[in-house]
Amino acid sequence: MDVLKAENLSMRYHTKLALEHLNLTLPEGKIVGLLGPNGSGKTTFIKLAAGLLTPTEGSITVCGRKIGPGSKALVSYLPDRTYFGRQIRVRQQLELFQDFYPDFDRARAEQMLAALGIGLDDSFRNLSKGTQEKVQLVLVMSRRARLYLLDEPIGGVDPAARDYILNTILTNYDPSATVLISTHLISDVERVLDEFVFLAGGKLLRAGNVDATREAEGKSLDELFREVFRCLPNC
């Protein structure tokens, strides 16, 4: 079953075309890298899939459902910046997710937080940036969603934290779900990816299976990314 399907998807901000006639299908049970330089349309695509934006043209569906309340209930979204108030405590964050999302597994979240040494009474403002991002990822991955949308989940954390975040992603999603990770840190995420999507200038440049591409090209995905985008103007 296809978890996400975009058809002729375009998005324009005033005079700027952020996505142009994008056609993309993501099957279930995959971890997919949404890869491209800054300004390639990654965040716009994720916001469209999350139902935060309305496309200028085309359509996008989640598990066959048009974007709306029904699709949003199936999506767990991690934005590229922290969004909780600095005064809130971790326990309150758990309560908010529990109240708002019927599929939130609080026991699972508390177990992961305990493994990280993060206390439920810790104030969000007293946590480091990396720890704040870990808390938000724990909350997002503790939902029993069908589509996880993770926008730059490892962009602002140290290498050790990146390993924990990637392992959390790898071990905490249902086989019938799909994880879409937007990032430009290809070498860090490559080991967990099943599929990849290259975006450039709002257009689909290339997509495929990571292992098959590595074998066919004789190089890592990171090397292929550098080669492809080095050859493009304005990248």
C-alpha cells in the first residue's frame, strides 16, 4: 500500500515556485531520505504532507485520504525548530500529546526519556538544544502513526546525539508505517535509509532504492549526492 502519493504537486509563494509538478509515491514500511540543498523544496513538501499548506496545483494523499482531518490523524510531524514554550516541563509536554493524539503511547515515551536521563519534571528551558530536540523526537516517535515527517531531525545536535536519534527512528516505527527524513547530512543518515529522493529547485531530480543505487553506481549515497549537486547551477 502507498502511504503517501503526490501527483502534479506544485506550490508557489507569490512569485517563487517552491515545488513544480512533483510526482512521488512512498510505499509503506520504508525509511526515506528527502535530500537536497537549501531551497530545494524539502520543507515545503513536508508541510504540504502534514496539511500545513495548501498546494497551488495538484494533490497529495496519505493512505489514500485527501489532506484534511482524516489524513492529519495518520501523520506525526517533527518541524525543523523547537515549538514548545520555554516555561513548560517535560511532564506537561507528555500530557499535551496524550490529550491531543489518541495514538500516543505515553509509556513508550517515558521509557525512552528515562533511557536518556531526562526527568519528567525537567524544565524545557534548562535543557540543551540537543536534549530539547531529543524530547521532541521522542514525543513524535511515540505516536502510532502511519507517516512520520521529520524535518532536519539531526541538524543541530552533536554526533553522539545523532546516533541516538537515528537509532530511535530505526527502532520505533511500525513496519506498516513510513518515515520521511529531510536532511542535508547524507553521510549521517545513509545507514538507516531504504529509499532516497533528490530534490533540486522544487523538482524531482532522482529517486530510488539506496542499496541498489550504491551497487549500480559503485559509490555511497553521500558521494552520489555531492556529485549530482556539484554539477547543478546555484547549488
